Amino acid sequence: MLGKRHEATMKKTVVVLGLLTVVATADGAFGQRPGGGPPPGPPPEAIRACEGKSQGDAVQFQTPRGDTITGTCREMQGRLVAVPQR
């Protein structure tokens, strides 16, 4: 059986560890990027897929992993970008 003092210390330790876990993961939980800053732009493959196309055109492109993505060209940040279909 643990002494009351030891038991109180253990409870405090568990609470502190729980709070540290919440604080350490809060950036991801609230949509913040680690280190801050703006989110990354569209991938280069999505930009290249719409070169020479018009807004609304259907396109396909491959990701670096080899997946084929089907999307539609949309204007973003002043240029056409393939937006994947959902």
C-alpha cells in the first residue's frame, strides 16, 4: 500500500504528464503547422498538369509515389492548379 504523500505525488505527476502531452500535440490539433508559417503551396505535379489548359478542364497527374490523381483545373494563387476530385 502506498503512503498518502506518495499517492498525491503520483497523481500530480500523471496530471502534469497529461498536460504536457496536450500542449505538445496542440499545434496539430488546432491545424497549426509545426514552426508556424503559411501552409505549403500546391504540389508541382498539380501545377504542371494544368499547363496549357483552361479552368474547368479535367486532368490527371501522378504523385511522386506513383498514384494517379484525377482532378479539375482551378485558379489558385493566380495560376491554374489541378484540384483532386473527392
